[in-house]
Amino acid sequence: MSNIDVLLGLQWGDEGKGKIVDVLTREYDIIARFQGGPNAGHTLEFEGIKHVLHTIPSGIFHAKATNLVGNGVVIDPVIFLKEIDALKKIDPVAQDRLMISRKAHLILPTHRLLDAASEQAKGKSKIGSTLKGIGPTYMDKTGRNGIRVGDIEQPYFLEKYKNLVEKHLQLLDNYAFDISPLKVMEAEWMDAIEKFRGLSLTDSEYFLINQMNKGKRILAEGAQGSLLDIDFGSYPYVTSSTTTAAGACTGLGVAPNKINRVIGIFKAYCTRVGSGPFPTELFDQDGEQLRVDGNEFGSTTGRSRRCGWLDLPALKYAVDVNGVTELMMMKADVMSSFDTIKVCTGYKYHGNDIDHLPYATDPDFLEPQYQSLKGWSCDLTKLNDWKKAPPELMDYVRFIEDYVGVSISLVSVGPDREQTLKISTIVEA
Ligand code: GDP
Ligand code: IMO
Ligand code: MG
């Protein structure tokens, strides 16, 4: 049996991936991030500590695990070094467990300016990007202009940097975008690059192949969520990487036939931050209740997250596109104040009943159809045994499993590592 498992989000991000990677890390030798960059914010809570990671994998707090930033990730060295500094306060030797792929691409200060310029130019139809430079950096990667981590060790690095910045300045000029912050940003960036050279840079695909051959267990950690995938998400309101399981292959150099479990993380309801279609979005008191009870404010940007009921056709789509082998449901505790919980089981589309996400998701023609289930109306946060879970929660879980055809192996009832209920024997929680 092969020994790479993939863990990813099935909705629009912020499902609770960070928490679960942390919970599962004791089963693995290596945790490897395969895409995205500092647009991600993965929150971990344990022993009274709350920590948000952006680029560093969520296994970093476990003394025995190696944490790899894979080639599919885009790295802002300034943010990365700040993350390391914050980590050091909790664990001074955490950095020793961190490796970075030489083939990962670097986010330049001008990428961040281009991100902002592009958003400004889009006006009302802006993506709602995190403004971390993600889109422009992946554009340079696929456009074959990008600068990779390995380039900083090469004699041509500065020349390559200057040439790319020159191109970016022309584009920024076309946008008539204010570049006055660039000098300060650039000085900070160059300083970070100097320090970055001292980190453990590696040819990560070889490293992973060797480790696999030695029988080491690897967990590939996704960022964002399947509905933000560049191909299968709600395009163009997506991120610029492959957030689905295929991204683990290209983002780490792992062959598809080496992947074993595909663990899909979803919230018991839905949230989205930024623009774009969200069929089950709630604009009423119920939506506000979810936002407040779920503390639904972005981990990276602090923006308020849009909230809505669970969308089962969208969840099933994500399960199928990823080949999910087991599900984990997060934030069940947040729904405790609802006597009745609604679940979307299909849509009316141009007046017809459908049970799949259509190509065009214009809210004027796509109306979610709901089924109402009885809520559990009790506090779950102190529950420590799934067998003692309220029957309404068990029914909710069964309803979802029946719809999507995959079992739920874990239910999360609070942000802390310990607030985690194992259902089946698949998970060693
Ligand atoms: P990620 O990007 O998928 O890692 O998720 P985020 O960290 O951005 O957002 C998830 C938020 O929910 C964080 O604030 C977590 O601490 C919190 N969280 C995770 N699981 C649970 C849960 O089961 N219940 C509650 N109430 N909060 C949770
Ligand atoms: P984690 O890993 C939620 C959203 C942004 C925006 C769109 C494009 O914490 O789940 P980008 O900066 O990538 O160009 O933004 O994607 N987005 C996320 N939403 N969680 C994330 O990551 C996200 N990363 C990007 O809000 O709508
Ligand atoms: Mg997040």
C-alpha cells in the first residue's frame, strides 16, 4: 500500500483544514503543503494557544514531523519569515523541521501591486482577492517568467529579478497604479531573501520519493477549497491554483497511483469570503447567527465571511472531483442554537429541478431547494464520545453520508485539538 494521503477543503476554504492536519499529524512523518500561498490562513488551537499559519504546513507543532512547503506553493519571503519568527516564540526549534522546495515560486513586491491594480481595475466585478499577489505570481509561473526559490542560490538571481520587475512596472504603468510603496516593499523583500537563503531549501520531489521508498507516511495538506479551484471552482471567482486532489500530484511531484486516502474537510454549513456565487447564502438573522456563533471572520484578512446552509449538490460535486474516500465535518457546535436546520438538496434552475451545479450560477435563475432537519439544540463543545452525540446530530451526519455516498469519519465540535470526535476506526484521533 502506498503511503501518501491528501487532506483538502471541499467548500470555499476555511473549512478547518489546519485544525485537522494538526490532529492527524501524529499518524504521519511528513506534512507537505502542495498549493496556494499566504492567501491561506490555517488556525490551530491547543493547550490554550491559538496560532494562524499561512504558508507553513499545519504539522509544525509536532516534534517528530517534517514539514515541507512543496513546489506548487507560492511564497512571499517577507510573510514567511514573519511566520517563522512567530513560531519561534512557541517553539524555538520549529524551524529545524521545515523544508522548502527549490521549485516553489516567489511572490515579488510587484506581484502584490499587480494584484491590487487588477482588482482596482475590475471595479464591481473584483474577485475579492486577499491581495497577497497570488494571481500574478501563478500567471508568471504559467507564463514561464517566474522566479523560483532555487534561483536565489544562482549568480543570475538579481538580473532575473530586475528583468521581471521591469516587465511588471510596464504593466503597472498601463494600470496607472501608484507604485510609491515599492521602494520600501523591495528593501524588506531583499532583506527577507538574504535570510531565506539560510533555510533548508531542497529538491523536494526527490526528497519525497526517497522518503516514500523508506516507507515514511506523508500527508499532503491543501489550501483554499475545491469550489475555489482554478478549473472546477466558481470561475472567475476562484484562486489561481489547483486546490483539488490533482494539485497534490503536480504540487509535490507525487504520482496519482501513490495516493491512498483523500480526506475531504467540510463545515456543517457553508461560508465564503470574497466575491462570487454562493447559492445557499443567507442574508437574514440565520446567516448572522452562523457568522457570530461560528466567529466567521477571515483568518488572513479579517473580512467578515458570508454564511449559508450546507449545499449538498456542491458538496457531492467536490467529493466526486476529488475522489474523496472519507469526510470530516467541522463546526457542528456552531449549529447548536438552531431548532431547525435547512440543507440544500437540489436547485430549481430556470424552473426545472436539478441536482448538480450548472455552468451558469446566476442567482436569478438558480434557486436552492431545501429539506428541513431537526436541530440538536444542545451544547456539543464538551462532548468527548461520538456514541453520546444527540440523535439529531447523528441523523444529520447520516443524511449527508446518504446524499454524497461517502462516510464521515470525524466530527469537530470546537476549535481545540481535543474537541474532536472520532466516528469510525479509519481515524486514529
Ligand atoms: P482552514 O483555512 O481550513 O484551516 O480554516 P480556518 O482556520 O481559516 O477557519 C476555521 C476556523 O474555525 C478557525 O478559527 C478554527 O479555529 C475554527 N474551528 C475549526 N474547527 C472548529 C469547530 O469544530 N468548531 C468551532 N466552533 N470552530 C472551529
Ligand atoms: P484557506 O487555505 C478562504 C479566496 C479570496 C478570494 C479568492 C481569490 O485559509 O482555506 P486570492 O488571494 O487567492 O487570489 O483570492 O479566493 N481565498 C480564500 N478564501 N480561505 C482561503 O484559504 C482562501 N484563499 C483565497 O477571498 O475570494
Ligand atoms: Mg483559512
